[in-house]
Amino acid sequence: MKKLINRRRFLQGSLVASAAAAFPLAKNTAAANFEGYPDSMGVLVDLSRCVGCRSCEAACNKEQNLPAPEKPFNDFSVFDELSHGQKRRTDETRYTVVNRHDIPGLKHPLFRKIQCNHCLEPACLTSCFVNAYTKTPEGAVIYDASVCVGCRTCMIACPFNIPAFRYSSAFDPKIMKCIFCYDTRLVKGLPPACVEACPQEVMTFGRRTDLLEMGRQRIRENPDAYVDHIYGENEAGGTAWMYLSPVPFEQVEFNTAVPKEPILNYVKDFLSIVPMVLTIWPALFTGIHLLATKKEKMEQQKKSEGSES
Amino acid sequence: MKAPHRTLLVAVALLLAGTSPGHGQAMDEYDAPTTVTIDSLSELYEPVIFSHVRHTKLARCKDCHHHTTGHQDMNPNCVRCHLHSPESQTVSCKDCHTRQQFYPEQVSELGNPNIYHIDKPGLKGAYHLNCIPCHVEKNAPSHCEGCHAMTDAGREFFRLTDKTPGTAKDKDSRVR
Amino acid sequence: MKTFIENKPAIPIVSHLNPNGSKWALKEKLWLGLSKQEYKEQFIRNPVNWVLIFIFAIGIPILLQRYIFGLGSITHGSNDYPWGLFLGFGLFGMVPLSASGFLLGTTVEIFGRKDFTPIERLALLNGLLGYFFAVVYLLVDLGMPWRLYYPMIVSLGPAAVLFLVAWHVATYLSVQIAEVSSAFFEWIGWLKGKRFIKSITIGLTVAGIILSTLHQGALGALFTYAPTKVHPLWLSANFQWIHFFCSAIFAGLSMVMVSAALCKRYLTWRCDRQFLDNIDRCTLGLGKGCAYALITYLVIKLVGIAHDNEWAYLLTGWGQYFMLEMALAVILPMMLFAYGVKHQRVGMVRLAAWISVLGIIWNRLNTSMICFNWQTYQEIPHWKEIWATVTVFAIYFIVYRFILYRLPILYQWQGER
């Protein structure tokens, strides 16, 4: 917890304080890596268990008071829906979706649930210029619609393409995304609605550290049933929601190109030059100005001296 | 689901070969109830009247009850500790698998260093994880309403109330 | 206008005094010294105005539709493509084209190159309006435009790159208003104000360089938030900000050359001798600067590819598209600039300027839209989105022209200055 605050304070500090020509760069190294709030919660999703019943989608819809879907939640023709060649994704009417993936060489398809992964260092949060996002100590990444300007940078930044925007509204648009049932359940220590609704216990809710241990145990005890990787352990700097899969993750259309470090690390190169430009440029260009106009000044001086004598 | 499948195959193979199961002091199918009404979770679905006697003819005790009936489990992970575990006092699913899962009690329990079974499913998970693979394998009903009929609350939950329900074909098509 | 100027010796207005000795009233200055009837006549006679009316006739209802029924009703903006043309062209394209203000400010005020003074004001105005309309585009695109000031006072997210953009664009807009205001003060005849601005020119110019360096760079750095979405050839996490900054240099210079060429051709009546006589020489001078900026840009683009070892991408279809962009938008104008400057061919330099203006817009659209989500699918903008973009650009054109007609940008104010 302290670490995150340090790190974010540093970044905020470096930009604000640099205006006052002070830049505490040394702090950067102290907070180079944030490994998450201790005891923060997470969910381990085991793809081998999911049968695609869509109970989680129904539960989410009810818990979050989302609008009625086009098709009821036990209509499985949605698995064939494609938009621009892409399977269903989260949008302003659904915070979570389950998609079917036919895997070559596997008798049965796999189902993959998508929702916010609640990163430890969320890209949406670090890219937001009005601080609309908060990573709570419980592990949820929540959003405050009352300060959002609607710039949609969070949607650009999210490596998992999760935040959705209410394009349909002119007067009350906002970002719509899974909030880990933060206000209704997570603060009370309860599992999110989707987890509780799942008949197959595809999702295991618990402390992130315990989940990692559980995930490793499942892999160790059933080495043939899983690939040896927990997606989300390090992806995007670590996420609260993590996945086990019986087949390589790219076959279930996980983005395996997501870096194993926070997205923020890619932006730091630029952030670090800001205080430098702010402090060096004035001196540099004033200096150049003085040098470039020296001749002129000397001539002027000569002239005025000449006229005096 | 590969591991349960394999256990199941082994069990079925043994059954067909006609070998006698387990140890002498183990429970046998005559000690078991004829039917079990599974209703502790019924809200979106009606209770299930589970014909225990019918299932004992299709599978062996340990296929569902692990080692608790005194029959030795074949899963190498379990055998490591339970090779000689005797029959236990309680064999009912709900005696070990909690109705509520992932509530603060269960989460904080994981902090106890003496617990080995850190990955024990809740009651609902235990039922479905146990039943569905075998039902799929044996071409028994494996979609939701094949075992339990939906209640009005369920119809509302799945947003069927204002629309015509999806056809049975749709439902079956997604079951693997 | 030309017809009136032939018949009316009093116009165009270049000083506070009417030739008959009386002072021009502010209202008369606004009407360009024409009667309302005459003003109407020149308005109708100009074919450009009819094109503008056509654009507005369709564009204004589209913009209204956007504010009543939401962005979804006029754009193909989606959850996969949060940023469309309004930002791709309006923000990412307009801002580099508006770098002219700080570039000419620096050249004249800091480097003491007084020989570029004749087009300094045009460059400053070009900068101011470009930024202003980038903000207008933003107001069209933002979900909640009425909260534009939120990052300033309501809720601050100072660790975000966009926060930097917001603050720097806002501050720089004020700086540019101050810089351009000296022309305005001359026009309304408030010399005190002008002298005050003159006294702080160096400060304003240095502030302009700092702010421009940072937010031109910051616009590039915005894309470093999407390392998995923008094609690697258009994104270099380490150098993105300097790629954007460096390309803004030739973009801004080219834009002011294009603007000056258009003024010389179509607004001749408004230009004075000093402007007309010097414009070709200034264009060649700026062309030289552009050639240097372009070769630098080409090299740092290659450095970016080498640094991330992305050579293999060049062999793919995307790589060929990248090389096409480099050839048409960088190497071609670079050659034309170099050849044109060396052989004093102003026409060729102007052609190069046009190419590099279009090239920079192409580059920004590539980065923000075309090569975004390169692994999934490409979004084609809704026609209404394109029309709305053109409409805002037409408003930009009108405001630009309105000011050029009146303020002493292309000519020197006679009398007290």
C-alpha cells in the first residue's frame, strides 16, 4: 500500500513539483515495482471447468442493474455472434461475457469469461487525467463517473479492451466496466455475483496470494490438464483476476503480447523528460538568445557611445 | 476435465471386469439411501430428487465420495495420504462441502497453515464438478434443465420472463 | 474585394485614419470599410463562400445531432476504436500543423533572425487558431464537453500524460493569445497593451518553446499507453515523444508556408509590399529548415526501428505501408525541399510544403486509427463523422480568413505602432 502511494506520489510530484523546478528523481528507484496491496482479493478462473452456461452473465446483469439483453441468458446462439470478425466483448450493457472457442484437436470447445482483470497497476487508472479510477485495497478497480470528462484514454490504455463507453447517450455518457461488485459485495468480503452464481466453480475467489498458490497446486497435481502458466500473474504487471487453461492461452484468444510489466512503464520515458525540459529549456534558450543577439547589442552600444561622445 | 475423465474410465473398466471393490469394512451400496433430495441450493431451480440407488449401479462409491466410504481412491494425489484411510463418520457431500463458498469464513480459513485441502470446492461446485463430466461421458442429460427445472425466479434471473425461451436444441448445442 | 479596392481608395484599411481625415470607427473596421450592401456583394461573389454554405448546410445539423443523440449517432467510434477522426485529425493532426507559432517565434525572437519577421505574425496566428480548433474538435469528441475544465480544477490526475497535454495546451493557448494580441492592440489602437506584450515577448516565446516541446511530445507519448495496439512500426515506446516533436517542426513550418502561399495568391489585396516581397525568400529559408527537420526525422525513425529491432516487420504488408508513408511523406518532400532550396525554386518548395502537410496528417491518422488495433480490424469512419470533421475545419477556415481580412497580420499597421 505504501509502495503504491509512494510511486504515484512520485509521478504526481514530479509533474507538479517540476513546475516549481524541483524534481525528486531519487524516489523513483525506491518505488520501481509495486506488487499489489497485501491481502487484496482476486479470482482464479479455470477455463477447463467452464461449460458456458452464462449464469455469470445473468448474475452480473442482475447485480449491476444493467439493461435487459437482446437474447435471454440461456440462449446459446450468442456464441456464434461476430462483430467485425471479433467475438463478443464487454460493452455498455454487459460487464462480462463468455465466449466459446473451438480448439483444434479438442473434443469439446472451451469457454472463456471476459471481464475487468483489475490490474495491480491499472493502465486505465494511470492514464486518467481526472483521477476517475481508484484501485482499492480490496483489489477492485473502480470508477467515478462524476469527474469523468469522457476522453476515453482509459479505453486506449487498457491492454485487455475492457472499459466501454456509453456512446448512445449525449447527456449522461460514462465508462461502463466491471467493478468487482465493489460497493455491494467486495467491501463486505463477499465474492462477486458472477463467482457466486457459477455452478461449476470455474472461479475461485480469495486472496490473490492464496490463489497463486492454489493455481500452482492445480498445475502441479494435474500437469496434463493445464499449461504451466497462470495468465495474470505477471501480465500487465499482475492482475487480480487470473486464468488457468488446458491449452496454450493464445488458442483461447488471450492476448499473449501483453507485456509482463505495468503499461505505465512504457510511458515513463516521456514522463521523466518533463522536469528536464521544464528546467533546462528556459536557461538553454535564454542563453541562445543572448548569444544570437550579442552582435546586435554591441552595435547598439557602439552607436549610443558614439552619439554620446 | 481430463483427470476426472480418466478416473471415471478406470472405474468403468473395473466395473465391467467385475472385480469386487474395496476393503472388507467399507460401506456398500445397501447402506446408502435410495433417494437424496438435493434442495439446499434450490432457488433458481427446483430441488433435485436424486436416485442414489440408480447411480450406485452406474458408478462406484469412491467415484463420488472420494475415500470417505472406505473405498480406496485411485487418484494418485489422494492416495499419497489416503491409501489406508478408513470409512469416515460423515459421507454426505454437504458435510464437507460448504453451502456458502468464498465467504469470509472460507477465505480466512486458508490462512491456517495446517490445512492441506486449500482448493476444496463449495457444495454447488462439488455437485456439478462431480455430476456433469460423467453425465457427458454417458450421454445422460447435461444441460441445466436436464436435472433441475427452472423456477420462476430462475426465469427472471435468466431474463426469460418477457421473451419466449430458447429452444432445447440451442441449450444442448453448447454442452460439450 | 479586388473590385472594391480599385474603386475605393480608402480600403483596405491600414491605419486608424480614413483618408478624408476622420478616424475609422471600430464598426467600420469590422465591416472592412464597406457598406453592408457592398459587404454582402463581395460575400456572394466569392465562390468559396458557396462551398462553405454547402458544407454547413449538412454539417451543422450533423453537429446538432451529435449533441442531442450522442456520439454514437454520428460516428463509428466504438469500444475498440475509442478515438476517431475528431481526435485523429482534429487533435493529433491540427496540433503539429500549429507548431508554426513557436517555431517562428523562436527563430525571430530567440535566434534573432529578424529577416523572418514578415511572416512571424502569420505563423503565430496559424498556431493560435490551430490550437484553438484542436480544442474545438476536442469539444466535439469528448463525452462530456461541459466538463472540459475538470482536469484543471475539479479533479486532478497529474501523473497522466493527457493531464500534461491539457495543461500545456491551455497554457500555451493563453501564451499564443498574448502573442497575437499585439496585432489586435494595434488594430483597436491600444498601444499600452501592445507595449506591455512587447516587453514580455522573450518570456512568452521561451514559455512557448517549453510548452510546445512537452505537449507535442506528450501527444506522441499518449500512444505509449497502447504498446499492444499500435503497430510497432508506428510506435516506439522510448522515442515516440521525440518522433512527434520532430515531425511537428516540419509540419508547422510547412503549414505556414502553405498558408502564406494561399495568402499571396488569394489575399493579395490584404498583403503589403513587405510581405509580398519577402515571402519567397522566407519560404526558401523555411524550406531549408524543413529539409533538416525531415532528414533528422527520417534518421530517428530508423533509430526507433533499430532500437526495438523491428526490421522483420518491414517485410510484412504493414511494413510496406510504412515504407510507402516514409517514401511519400518524408523522403519525397525532403528531396523536393532540398532541391528547391538549392536551386531557388520557390514553387517546388511550396509543393513540398503541401506534401509534408498532407503527409503529417497521414502519419497521425496512421498512428491513431489506421495502424491502431492492427491485429484485429480497421474501422472506417461514418460519413457523418467525416462531414462533421470537415465542418469544423470550415469554421476554422472562416475564422482564419476573418482575422486575416482585418488584423495587421499580412500588412504593417500604418502610423503609431
